[in-house]
Amino acid sequence: RVVLHRHRRSSRFLRIKQIQYQRDHHSGGGPHVALAGIALPNDASVALHRKFGFTDVGIFDQYATKNGGYISSVWMQLRLPPSG
């Protein structure tokens, strides 16, 4: 259980760094939207993305199977600031 807890912290840290990098290094000629697809339920990940300004785009409802059951995913986006 401790290993899983540390893994979650590491994943959260890496995601935060990735979002910060995308904001800081966005160039006007490249992609201007960051996307995230999150398998549900995952309240912690959805909250983390919302904290950084991601907004919901839509939900793919029961579109795939995992461990014998259907899963859904929420899709979120973050518009990156213009460069300069």
C-alpha cells in the first residue's frame, strides 16, 4: 500500500510538471490546447486537472471494457496562453 501511495504522488508530481512545462514553453506555431483523457471514476485526477484550469469537453460513456466491466472517460482541455 505504501508503494501505491508513493506512485500516486509521483504521478501527480509528473502531471503537474507536464502542465507547467506546456504553459511555459508553448509557442504560437504549435498546438494551443492541452488534452487529458481520464478513466472514470477518478475524482483526484479530475480535481487536479480542474485546479490547473482544464475544463470538461465531454464524456465517452461505457466505450471500452476493463476487468470485465465497461469504463467511461472524461475528456478535458486547457487552452495554452499565446507565446510572447
